[in-house]
Amino acid sequence: MKANLPPIYLVSSEVWRQGYSFLPFGIMFVGKALVRAGFSVQLFHLHQGEEKLLYQAVLDKPPLFVGFSTIIGSTLKRDIEMSRVVKKMGQVVVWGGVFASMVPELVLKEDYVDYVVIGEGELIAPRLAEAIAHREPPKDIPDVGWKDNGEIKINPPSGWVEDIDQFEPGWELVDPSLYLRKFPYLEEYYWQVYFTRGCPKNCSFCYNRLDDRRRHWRAHSLEYCRSQLKFLDKFLPQKPKIISLLGDNPFGVPEKGWEIVYELKRPWAGVGRLELVGEDFLKRVKETRAVYLGFGLESASPKMLKIYNKEYAQDQALSAVELLKDYPCLYDIGMIFFGPEEELEDRRENLRFMEQARKINPYLYFAYNPFWVFPKTPLWEKCLKQGFIPPKNIKEWSERFLDFMEIHHFNRRKWARAQTILYLLYGRPRVIFSLPGWVHQALYRRLYNFQFNFPLEELLRVSMRGMNKLRRGSGKKSRSPFPPLSP
């Protein structure tokens, strides 16, 4: 440990109000790199309302710096507020993560951010920590944004490490009991791991298009995967029966992705690409006992698929849905609404596809989101031409990350109403939940027009909350439609 140096505090804001959506892998990897370099690190994974835990730690033991892992979304407001507070307490503030890497110059315009780490931080953060400790400017550290007497400097980028086995998450920085939970409908414990990085695909809306380095797919070696799984089986309070593979695209190089899946030697969950689905894919899915597969279709409209630069068509997606229907597994297809140049007929094309696909495959459900504008992506200029006014500062980004749908004369209140119906119709597999036919048709007709000028959905949400509360109070659990997992 670095003698006489204060600790480093790393902060990740949790999206969920209770429980945790994901392990904070970004700062867990960075935290481990700092620990290996001899620094003392404390990680704060904070829900809304828990910010005082950080403030009290700063008062009790002032750190070398406070680092924030940032994303576009609802947590950005909290990152801004916490940064302001700890800066007023006299602390050095460092931002990293996807959002800060997108707009480092905009972030550094704020007086409460001192440095930005751009891209992968495992090699950068220890060098920046040394510079801060010695009060030296980080002028020779690549991928760092900083201020030189008020002038914003963005250092040139470096190549990213090919051999990522040298990096591992700081499991000792988290309490594993907070993240170990049971997989939906299966009542078996699962755990999340990161064994791949990057995505070689060219989806025009994706943040991976910000930087060509993000498109370079890399995987950990099988030896690394084995050692991590062996460690986790001992480290966790309960051995996980299911492993959830995180990452932008675990099958960026399909054969290498499958090698990792077979190495798990236990049921697994992960995301894939619809164009990979075929007889051989299904055979491997069965052999490796997949319990969840997620796919990003984004749109069923040929026009929108072209705009999003997807590499398949609606008929390919339907063929995949048909092929997978006989294997009991949770299938999740992601859809985007209100994208650039999208029209009502494009949204209706989505709904018709969702109706057809859900009838074909009883294990299928849909995730659905409005289009998010990411700066510097291929669609950025198209969004500006359509009338999107870019946020002038990061506070506006925290407030307006969903505002592109206003180009379509749709707002957040209407989207909340649409979400309610989308969830009732498509948010759960048919084998789990299905509305009476006449109710389904009535809600589908309302959704089909995308008007939502009257707040009928608010009444539905109140009814849904009441029914869920009664069900939880009864203590009854629904019988799982999925077979028990074999040892």
C-alpha cells in the first residue's frame, strides 16, 4: 500500500430504488487496478438517498480523489449533485464511464470536475492517481482530459490492451450478498461475469461507434474464465447455478464466444445476434442449457432497420423466433420507438411484428425503449437535421436524455402511458402471463394509434400496483413453466 496516501473513493449510482440491477463492473475493474498499484480504494454503489454515506466518508477520511462512473440516464443528476457537494468539500473530482467519454470537453467545462478518464481506465487511473498524489499535471497520460490554468486539455488516445487477462474486477470491493439473487421464474441463484469486451458490429445508434477502439472485440482466455469461476464458487455465500454473461456482444467472434459458454459448465444467460440463430445455434443453446437469450432487433420496419444499420430483416427475426419456440428458455427482443425519421407506420410495423412473434413463441417477451441520442454516433447529424437541439451542458443532458421523441410530438407523460400498455401486452412471456382476448385487443387498438391524450393508463398502473401488492401479501408463488435445471 502507498505509504501515507489517503484512500481513493469510487462511486457508481444505482438505477433501481431497491436492490441492484448490475454489479458496478466498470469501477470494479478500475478499483482492482488501483489496488494492485498500491492504492487504498473504497467503492460506493449508491441508491438515491444514500449520498450521505459518501459525504460522511469524505468528512471522516478525506480521499486522494473521488471518481464517478457516469452513464446517460436517470443517475446522471445524482452524479452531478454529488460531484458538486464533494468539490465544495475541497476534494478532487474525476469522471469516467460512457457519458464522460462521449463529451469530455463538456464535462470539463463544469467547475466541479477536475479530470476525465476517457475509455478503459485500468491503465490510466493508476497513472492519474500518481499525478494527483504528486500534484503534477497529467500531460503525458493518454486518454485524460484536464485543465491547465483553466484551459481544457484532452490528451491523445492510446491503443487499448489486447490481452485483457491482466485485468480483473475487484470482488473484494463489494459485498457479494447484496448482488446474489435468484433468476426470474427459476428460483436458482445466478451471478454476473464480464468475459468479453467490445462489439464489432456497426449499429448506427450505439455508443460503441464513438470510438473505433470500442469496436475491437476481445475475450478473456479460457484459463482466466476457469479461474474466475473457481474463485467465485468459493467467494460467494451461495454457489451460483446460473452464470449471466454481460458485455456488449459476448458473441462478437461467435466461435470464441461459444468456447467460453461451454467452459461455464452450467446454465447461462446472455445476449446474442439474431442473424446467428440457426439449427447449429439451437443445438448449442440446448447443449449448454441456456436459460435466457436477449436479442436487439430494434425495429421491424425495413426503413428503420436500414437507418439503424442492422444486418438482418424482419423475416429473419421471425424465422429465429419460430426456430427457438420448442426450447423452453426466456427470449427477450429489444425494440426502439421514435427514432430519427420514424413515422407512425413504422411504429405500427413494430406492433404487428410483436403480435405475430409473441403468438409464435410462448417464451418470448419484449423490451422497449424510446430512442436515445448519443453524441458523435453516425445518427447524431441526422438527429440534428431533424430538429433535435443538443444540450448545452451536462445538467441539460441529465434532464433531456429522452427528449428526442418530442421531435415526433410525443412526450414523457405519453411514453409512460404507452409503456404501461406495452408491458401488459408484451412485457412478459405468454407462458407466464396473458390477458383475456378482448382486453388484449382493446389495449392493442389504443396502442396502435399512439395518441394517449387521456390518462387511462394511470388507472391501469394503480390497479396493477394493487394486484401485485395483494399477490405479494398472499405469499403465493406462481408455478414456473420452465423445467428444473439439471445438476
